[in-house]
Amino acid sequence: MGRKPKSRPSFYKVIFNELTNHLRLPHVFVQKYRENLPKSAKLRISSGETWNVELEDMGDEEFCFTRGWTKFSADIGLKMWEFLVFYFNVGNSTFDVSVYGPSGCERQISTRDKGSDSDEDEVVLLSQDVTSINHNIDPQLVAQEEAHPQFQIYLKPHHRSRLTIHKKFALAAGLASRKSRKAVVLQYPPDQRCWPVLLDHDFPKLPYFRLDMARGWPEFMKKNGLKFMKTYLFEYIPDKNVIEVKLVN
């Protein structure tokens, strides 16, 4: 007999990459509460307004908000680098949603609020901000606070031709400037061969920022056998001036 779930289990997601027409729930959350997850749910914000969304089983312990997610994210003015916390009300198929800006402060939202301007010249997600929320963590989303700058990516087909580097990582590794170098060197075990990859900068104006691994990235993926639907760690090693790429077990 399965254990009784919490009345309001929760999880968080950070919008690191481009907004899409779906949002994946963390694997650990799905593993724990799969039998309680509905096929249709409501997303509810603090004002009491709700949106209907489909919760689709994609296989391999992957569940996503699909139909209805695009309208929800557009109506609340969701932006990159925002931090969402979902509280699942077991029994009534409703997720209460809170949205936090890069500053760490919750913003009040409604269908009339298309997002507010924020001071984002440096987006920082500190480890203490993450651990202060006592919930299951989705490891692909956190730019880790370690001795070396690092971030993780859950590799998907849209990463085939280029890969967007997390802003915090780019800042720590000295890549977040028009004057910074135009290429990086990647290494992948066990051979530790060096792979030069060109960088594609797009810094129109603050707070907007995008830095992609472009030319050379597809070849690196192919030659080293990187697989979609796997999580990889990217760690900048200052002494070697390379970015090591490792498969996360």
C-alpha cells in the first residue's frame, strides 16, 4: 500500500532557456506523485485567477504541462530568468503558482500584468536561495555554486545546432562581454580531446542577454556521442582554460 502524499507537495522551475509551448515537471516529483497527477489541471495565481492546462505523460517518467501552458505564460507575462514555485493541491487537480524575479522577490501577477521591468544587469541564482525552498530539486536547472563555474543542461533535439550558455556561468567564466573571446574549448572524457567551439553573442541591451555555442558544437556532440534526453554538466576549468563536459548519472 503506497504512502499517503503530502496535501501540498511542491516543486520549482527556473526559466533558463527560451519560453516554449510546454513545461516539464521534475523527474523526482513525478516519481513520487505520479499516481496523483491528473490529465487536466488548473494553474492558479495569488489573485485567484486560474488557467486550464493539460498534463501529458511523455513516457520515461516525463510529464509536461502542454495545452494551455502557452496561454498561461503569455497572460502572466512570464520572462526568462524568472523562478516559479508550484504547489500541488492533491485532490482538486490545482497547482498554486508563485513567480519570483531574478532579485528573489515575488511579483504580484494577474492577466492585466504583462510583467514588470527589473534590474537584471547580472542574473544570479544563489545556492542558498535554492536550498531555502525545502522541495525536490530538478538538477538540470541550477547553476551550481561550486569552486568552478558550472551549469547543467537536459539535452533536447533543439540543442542540435547550438547550445545557449547560462548567464551566470558566462559571467563567472568571463564570457559575458562583447570584448570576451569568440571561442571556447570543450573537453569530454575519457579521451580529453580538445574541441574549439565558436561563440555567438547577442547583447542588444541590458537586461537582455544570449550567448550560444554555435559552430563546432554539432561536431562535438556527434564525435563524442552525446545523447538527447540526457543531462550533461559543463564546468569551466580556469587552470586549463577549457570547459569540461560530463554525463550526469
